[in-house]
Amino acid sequence: MHRRNLLKGIGLAAAGCLALPNLDAATQQAQPSGTSPGPFSLPPLPYEYDALEPYIDAETMHLHHDKHHAAYVKNLNTAVAGNSELAKLSVQDLIRHLGRVPPDLRTTVRNNGGGHANHSFFWRILQKNAPDQPTGELARGIDAKFGSFANFQDQFTKAALSVFGSGWAWLSVNEKRELNIETTPNQDSPWMSGRSVLLGIDVWEHAYYLKYQNRRADYVNAFYKVISWDAVAENFRQAGKP
């Protein structure tokens, strides 16, 4: 596609997509050491590295955020450095409209743009002293879809454990505000298919192996102890808004 049509095509397609939670404010921060200069930046954690202890340890948080997430940002900046039009886009546009990214850059943008977006989202749905379960509209939506919060947990856990190799499990919502549990490989996400994400768990080994080794089930059970259900509920309220 001619470069002049890239932004035009993305703008037209975006009108029909669900809103991706605004990651720009979280990602347009000063570049920490270890990331390359460019349009994308590593957002700081919204809490201390040890805030999620004992469920997610500080060493894992340092590695996960400062090394793995930083590498996605660095690689994404490198990929778009020679393309001024891509460099102007948000990470949302890049991952939602991969078909409009030049073929020679598409896989790199998919993997690293996806990793950047997924992790920027992930940090924001975790918190210290998290509530046990959601309330309000989100709780009612979960009960309506899954029968109960316990049933949701059971299905979400099974989904997270079913991912073969590296990937994510998600609670997503479509344009009809219907909830769904789904999984994606690598750094793919429901955003790439036009759905909104309310909750996601990273089941790449780097997310848990230092503490839990091969015990993914223990990590998934611990994850429920640090979910910010207020953040997830806000994602639900924002889903579908332009």
C-alpha cells in the first residue's frame, strides 16, 4: 500500500473497532536506561517492585518490566525508526491494523508492538491488597455469562493452563458487550481482532518461573490475589466507547 494511504486506511478502520484502553498516557514517559530513543517508551510501574509480594516477587517484577518489556519497546522503536508514518501512530493503531503495516515490518511490529501493549495493560490491572472479587456491573456481567464468579475463575484458570508454550489468557468483550474468555499465542491479543480486553494474564515463563518454576497453576492461583478489580471494572465501563 502507498504510504500516503496508510494513515487514511487506519483512520477509517478505527471507526468500527472497540476502544482499546488508552495506553498512550501510560507509555509516553521518560525513557529509562536500556531502551532506545523513539516514539514508544517504557511506562514506569504504578507501584514498587515488591508491592505484589508474596504472590509476585520483586525479582520477577524487575526482570519482567525492566528487561522483557523494555526489550519489546526497544525492538519496536528500532523497527519503526525508518518509517516516519508508522512512528507517528500509537501502539493501539499498530496492533489493531497490522494488515496496513508494510509486510517486511509486520511480524516485528506484531511481536514487539503486541508485547508493549500487552505489558503496559498488564501492569495496570494489578495492585497490592487487591479485593477478592469484582462488584457492581462487572460482577453482574460475570454472573450472567458464567453463572458465578467461582465458575468464571474455574474457566479462566483452565484457559490459562491450556496455553501451550508462551501466550496469554484474557477476559474480553465484543461490540455487543458480551464477555468471553479466550487465549492467544505469543504477544497476540483480542485487540488485534477488534475486541476489547478487561483482564489478561501473562503465562510466558518469564512471568513466573523465578518463583514458581514449572508450577504454572500456582502462579495462576496467586494472580487472583493481585487483580485490581476496580481497574477491570473501569475497562468494562470504557469498552466500546470511541
